[in-house]
Amino acid sequence: MMIVGLTGSIGMGKSTAARMLRQMGVPVYDADAAVHALQAPGGAALPPIEAAFPGVVKNGVLDRQGLGARVFGNKAALRKLEAIVHPLVGQRQRAFLKRAARRGEKLVVLDIPLLFEGLGDRRVDATLVVSAPAFLQRHRVMARPGMTADRLGGILRQQVPDVVKRRKADIVIPTGMGLAPTRAALAKAVAELRRRRGRFWPPNPWREKHTARLAQARRK
């Protein structure tokens, strides 16, 4: 089974690309959706988050803005939050891969915003990076409710630069020319990837532990 990592900087069109892949019949694991589910009322992440950041869970509901204010720009707090959330997201990801393998899927995609930042590229057989010109990226992001130039700058500083992502990518998907060219590029990529054989399923426990240690060391 080919495991492909889909990523891209903020505003580059990753969500649109993921939706197109699903329309093509490719199973896609959404890491962001997993995080939201874990932090939703009754989610498994709420008790440890409240223990680490007292007061951010009110009446069983996570105060996302309050939590964000505590971790934004605070590396130590962000590492504490990641230590809670990442293992839980990893469990869901492994469950997704197991289900796909049982169904006999030949290609699956992991939609992971911080794929390179967390060394997730070492756990996949190939990487897809969505990319658009910087001016278009900024235009898209600044149109989001509540976005400011300072906040965008802070987000970009936490992400691997687009130029580096493109250099690391196995396949770059352009998203700045409209939906049709993006869809065509994805269809071509899917056809190519389906002809390959994966190396990461079934998983190698030693390799997973080694990659996890490297990711943890990078975050320190």
C-alpha cells in the first residue's frame, strides 16, 4: 500500500486538493479533523489539556481562543500541547491505515499540515506539496476572518518555507492557476503513484520509534 503525505503552507489550497483526491476515490486521512474531534466535547484530548492548561476547558467545551493565546509564540507551551495531541492523532492515523489495508487499498493519502516540520515525511512513501505564488497565498489567508498580518507572520515562521517544501517534495501540485489545472495535476500524480509499491506498510516498529525520537528532539 502506497502511503502518500499531502502538505503545504497555509493558504496554498491543501484542503481543496484533499477534497479532489477523495472525489477520485483516494482515501484521505485528515489530521486537522482528527485534532478537532479529539478536542470536541467528550474528546479524549480534553482532560489532559485541561490538566496542562487549567481553565481552558469550560463546561466540557474547549476555549480554543484561550488555548491559542497560551501557546502562540510560547515554544514550551506548544511542545506541552503537542505531547498531548500528537500521540492521540497518531493512534487515529494508524487505525485509518489498518482499515485501508484490510480493504485492500493500493493508495492512501495522509493530509498533514506540518508533515515536514514533524518529520512525518520519513513515515510516507512519497510527498505531495501544494504550492501557489506568495502574493496569492497572502491574499487567500488575509481574507480569513480574524486574520492579521502579525498572525500570518507568526504562522509562517512556524512552518517550513514553501520553497523548501517544494524542494523536498516528490511531486508539486500547482494551485495558483485555477481548479481545473490543479485537478489535472492531481489526477496525473494519482495515476503515477498507483503504479508504485509502498515500503511503509506493514509498519516497522523500530523505524517508527526512531522517527518519533528524531521528531521529539527537533521540537526541543
